[in-house]
Amino acid sequence: MISNELDIGPLRERLKSHRRLQVLDFLQEPAADRLHACLRDEVPWEIAQRADLPAPVHPLPMPGAPEEAALLEAAYQRARMGFEFVYDRYRMVDARREGREPGLVLHVVLDFLNSPQFLDFARELTGDSAIRMVSAQAARYRPGHFLTLHSDKAQDEDRAFAYVINLTRGWQSDWGGLLQFVEKGQRISDTFVPHWNSLSLFQVPQAHQVSLVAPWAKEARYSITGWFRRS
């Protein structure tokens, strides 16, 4: 599934020195194409919001419908007060555990991410021999979706690195949906455009955000994302 053309040594050195990197052409092209088709056409999405809000919305409101506008406006109001996010997700770990959508190719992806082959790759790339598992969820950011500033640090999980496998062709920087890293004084120190078939990887904790997806974005921003975890 991973490209055979990756040169791990320089990537590992860049990650070590910068605590983040983006890898282009990460997957073999047929695998990237198949995953994009799955995310676009096959996934039963739910809306992700902050954990202390009511259960996920089902069914999803139609784009442009009053229900969607109300949901987004409520999220914008909460974002004025602190950490907030709204996007579509598919919780891959939960779905696999519960036996949902048994034919979905994302279950194969979850198995691969936790295979000895991929875990060895993750340890070699990061230099962290303590990595034991990889969590995953599929994410779809549509116009109006966002994720405000946070660090990914968690009390109940030992997250070593966060990753995003980007799976939208032709994404343009003015469509938003940018992974931005923020230093003291609200200075944006680095920005990753979600290029097709790229891996964004960064050490946790690290302050970052996903900028608002613009109303004129022609595509949804698809990805598989999660953490390389020690526990």
C-alpha cells in the first residue's frame, strides 16, 4: 500500500529536526485511488462535534439546507468561546469493533495500519521504538467545516505522532482546509496544503488547527487521520 519509492533516511532526519513533515506520493497510486472512491461514495458519514455535545446527527442535513446552516452557525457561536470543530467522520476503530459495514475497504486499511509491516515503518520513520498501535478515523471537511487550535495531547492515550493521509485531488490553497501550526504569539509557523496522496505527520503535542473550508471549494477534503500511539 505504501509507495516503494520513499527514502526513509532524509524523511526521518527532517522529522527529527522540524517535528513535522509532509510526504508527497505516500501511497501507491491504485491504493490512493481506491481509498478516494471509498471516501467519496461508500462511507456512511456522521457529523463530528465537540465531545460534550449531543450524539452525532443522523441523517446528515442536505448541503445548503436550513438544518445544515443552523448546525454550522451553532458551531461558529461555540468557537467564539473556545475549542470547537465540525466535520464529517467515520470512526474506523469503533465500526470495526462493532462489525458495521463489513465490506468497507476502510477495515482493511485499519488492519494494515496496525500490521507489523506498517508499525515497523512508523518506528523507523519516527525513531520511536515504543509505538505499539495506530488509531484511525476517516474525515470529510465540506464548506464551512473547521477545527480550531489544539495540541492533540490526551490524558488517556499516549499519542506519539499525529498523521493525516490526504485523499482529495487538485486541492487549492484558497479553498481553506489547511493544516496550520501555530507558535507563541499566534504566529503561524508552517502550513500544509492537503495535497493529493500526501502524508502529514507531526509530533504530539504541537499546537495546530485546520482552517475553515471556503464556500467556493469545489471538492470535499477527504482524509484518513489519527495517531501513532505508544498505548
